[in-house]
Amino acid sequence: MCDWNQIWDSNFGDPYRMDKRMPGVGDHQLHMNPQAAKDLGINDGDYVYLDANPADRPYIGWKPSDPFYRVSRCMVRVRYNPAYPYQVVMMKHAPYIATERTVKAHETRPDGLALSETGYQANLRYGSQQSLTRNWHMPMHQTDTLFHKAKATMSFLFGGEADNHALNTVPKETLVKVTKAEDGGMRGKGIWEPARTGFTPGNESDFMKRYLAGEIVQIKKR
């Protein structure tokens, strides 16, 4: 995982990592309608847990007492985004997932990085997109030998086939429950500082609202 990719990945990029809770120099994010978030007591920049169908998410047979449940339950930061409807949230697919080693790293390393001793760097403190989604990948694409038609060409082949709907990174829609986990402010206290400026979506000051409405500049006819 390149540091620049982590910085560009979300609005929470910070090369200085002023908040050592961040898994790296960036933090994966969840886009959420501001009013929906406020109705759940979630401020811009707060950490939340995302939970899907408990029958098999984040894995079949999980229990809150399982050590791996803490590793696999998805925690992500909320970014207010008025472009999304009240009932819809969006998280980009394919972040580098949290593992037992990255969780141990960010919980024990002095710098708090989610960087394992193997050099693997996670985008999240806990969990992944796979904590939430299922895949409907065709069985023929999950083997080395089954004969099938190619998905995008007029040809046939045997076994696995490259697909963005792959087994380990699957962009899908799913129902999720959003629950506040931690404040977004420094060291888990208060509101994420940029959300106090009055310039962020969903947190506009009166001046910013006037600016967006085109009321700052007045044209007078002579």
C-alpha cells in the first residue's frame, strides 16, 4: 500500500498522522447523507461500525466473544455527503483489509500503524468490505478446470477468469446497520476538526450557505 494512495483515498488523509488511531496516513471512509447521520447521532468524521446480515456476516458462526470477530467487524469513518439519499451509504470497494496481524500492529506499535511485520499495510483499523458483502461469482470462475464461455468475448476457456467481481473484492449492494463507534475528533474526543470550519458539505456556515446560493456578490445595474 503506497502512502500516496492512502492520502488520496479519502478526506481523512494526513501525512503527519496527528491522530494516531488512523491505520496509516489515510483512513477509509463511508459516504453518508448528513441528515441520516445526524439522526443516528453521528457527526462528520466519526468512526462507525458497519454490520450486515448476521446470519453469515462478517463470517458464518461468529460470536461477539470470538477474537476474530473484533478483527473482522468493519469500522470506518463517516464523511457527510449530501449527494446520497437518506437511506443510502457508499464505501469504495477494494481497500486493503484488516487482518489479525494489522490489528495487533495498530494496537501495540508505538506509532499505531496498521502495518504488520510482513510489510502489509491495512486501510482500515478493523474489518473490510468483505465483512459486509457476499459474492455471486459463477462457480465456473472459481475453479481451474471447468469449461465456460468468456464473460466479455466470443470465446471459451477453462477455469478462472479475471473479473472485477472477484472473490476477494466484490462491489455489491447490501443492507447494513450503521452504529457509532467513536468520536472523530483527536484521540477520540469531540468532532473532527475540519467539520468545524463551516466549509464542509453538510456543515456549512451561514456565510457558506449564502456563497452557495450566489448571494455574496451583488450586481447593480447602472
